Amino acid sequence: MNAPQQFPFARQSAGPAPERRPGSIRRTTSIDSDWPDGFGQAWVMAGRARDLLTSFTGEAVELARGDFRIRTSPIREILEISATPDHPRLQDMVGVRAGGASRHALAATLGDIRGTPTFQLLDDFAGASLVAGWIWSRWIDDWQAAMRSKGTQSTAGNKGRMLNICTGFTEGASSLTEGGGVDHAHQSSTEVGPLVNPNDPVGWHTMAEQGTRPQARRARRIDIWRAEGVLKVDAGFQDSGPNPQGTRTAIHEYRVYAEIDEASETLLSLQALPLILPFRECPGASMKAARMVGQNVADFRQAVLDTLAGTLGCTHLNDVLRALADAPALARLLPKAPD
């Protein structure tokens, strides 16, 4: 078959979050991964989230917040879990492995809190845990060999075989080895700055300091407001972590703009910008994301997985789009424009 289309490396961050708009709601989430017992061992994931309304006069009003702490095994199985607010069935998640299994378990056990910041964090456990181990590549010269020596096998794809799991790993891509594994020699990453805008310091919830050891962070921001008769959405997403040089490195970053019909909750338009991605084939997923136009945004947690499956999507762009499922519910909390 013909090799998939290649693009220039996406290596340009959007920088800090934009200043909040009057008459908007912003949801921010972050999931920090830390390995207190060292490489190849169980690790701790700490999630934080907040919904913040900005009135038309600029006043910031916190609508909701949530957090979790998960201790996960090297194969991404939940060993311990706690969350705020707590939930009577939360402990049913212990023993569940990240991925489709964790998403199904979450819907079955905690579906009654769907739409809340805590649910978003727990839904993101699958994707955040998949990426987190990448940060060790910044700290260990041959981290793949180190993984093999620890007996820590990749849980991505089919036991590390990534062939055709997404656009970036389409058959024939530069991202793949002959055996279908990841070709790290062709992988790119980019140095990034802080997400907090110095002109709008309350625009993000408080995040823990990172920088002296291998730690990973998945961070997302969703801004929603009304303009031109529709709901407007501006979403940012980044997977990053500190490096030994004292700065930060990102492996993924997207910026997504969308318009939603508020009455029908239908996606009217979508622009997905691939800002930082690891392989030359990865940006191709952004063009295919337009297939979601015309669908009900509230159904996106499943509809994105159905529509942008396999080589039609990007695992991480899919995560960005799935999070838009909460946009209609958040929009119902938007303030009314002054007369």
C-alpha cells in the first residue's frame, strides 16, 4: 500500500491560556503523574478540576470543583482510588484497567455524576495513564531498554504493537518499526512554557509545582460562551512534563475551536489545530475530525470513538473532542446577556 501522508513536524505551542471572556464558563483539568517508588513501579496520579464562571462584569465565580488520587500499577490497573466529592460506588473501580474497560466501568458505576468535573477527570484516567510513562524518555537515555529490563511491557496497542491503532500509526508510517512497534528514533517533542496567563492568574486552578524529577501532566481547558447566535468553544489540551534541563517538554498539544447550535446541541463547525505531535503522520487526524460535524455534542463520549475509530482518528485528539460532551450542560449555566 502507499505510505500515509506526512506533514512537517507540529512543534509550536499555543502558549498560555487566553484571558477569560466576560460572560463565559471555563473548565480546567489537570492530571499529574508521579513515581515515588521509581521507574517501572506503581505510580500515583493526582487529578484536579474546576468550573469557573466569568460574569459580564468580569467577576469570577467558582461553580464546581473535583479531584482524585489514583495509585495505578505498571499495567495501568487501579490499585487505590479516592475522589472529592466522594461517591458510594467509587471503590468498585479498584482492579479496573485503563482503557475501554475503565470507561465502561466508569459509565456503569458513576454515570450519575456525568457532566461534573470529577467525572471528566476519571474519564481521562485512560488517556492520561497511557501517555504518562513517555516522560521517562526525557530522563533515561534508552528508556525502552530500561522498560524491557524491568519487565514492564507497553500496554498500548496490542501489547506494544501499534499498527493501525490511529492515524499516526497507519501501516507504512514513519512512526513504526518493521515489527509494528513505535520507532522512537523518529519521534519529536517540543519545549513549552507555562499554561497560566500572567494577565489572568485565576484562569487556571492551582496546579502542583513540577520540575525536579520525572513527572507527567495532562492539562485541558474548555472555554464556552455565546456569540453570533451560537455557542462558541475554545479548547486547549497538552501532555507535558519537566525535563532535566529545568524546562518543560510536551509530546501532544491541540487547540480546538467549535460552534454548537444551542437548541439542538448539534456541532455546526470544527477546527482542530495540531500544535505539537510526535510523528509526521499525526497531523492528518485533524482533517478527519470534521466528520463529527452534524452530530449531537452531548453524545460525543461514545460518538467520537465510533466515528473516528482506528486510522480515522488520533487517540489524543479523540480525547479532546470527547470532553466537549459536557459543553451543552455547561452552557446552561452561562449568564444571560445584560439588556
